[in-house]
Amino acid sequence: MRCVAADAAGAGRSLLNGGGVRMDGKAWLELLGYAASVLVAVSLMMSRIVRLRVINLVGSLAFTAYGVLIGAYPVAAVNGFIVLINLWFLARMLRAKEYSASW
């Protein structure tokens, strides 16, 4: 990731001098990819299945956006399919009485 310090005039200056941090487009994309990875990994550590599905849904949505933005359409397609799977199972579980109160 590349972070650039910039003042109001746009000239670079040291972060120690109180300059704002501006991230370029590639850095934002990388951050989105890392956030999606963390969400999917964290979802797999959940013991409650509804929580797992919700967190995995958010991670898969982030990965779908990431795949589209970087032009990795297979990544976007697989994660888009995972989003649909998560939505289907969540709807099914939330209709069932045993999962309705378990978040």
C-alpha cells in the first residue's frame, strides 16, 4: 500500500508535521481485499451458524466488489455465488424457529 502525505495545496509533507494521509486508488483496492479476507476468515471462527453466515455474507460481498474493481471476474463470480448461497441459507434459517433468536 502506498500512502502519501499532502497538505491543502497538494504538496507532499512529512506525516510528523501533521499532514493528512491520502491513499491512492490501488491502496484502497488492496485495503478492500484485505478487509474481505479478514471477514471471511473471522466468519469461519464463529460457533453460531447465523453469525457465521452474516459475516461471511459481508466478506463475500466485499470480495465480489474487489473482484469486479480489479477485473478478476472469476473471483467476483465465485463470491457472488457465495453471497447467494449465504442469503438462501440465512432466509431458510431465519424462518426456522430454532435459529430465529440466535445471533
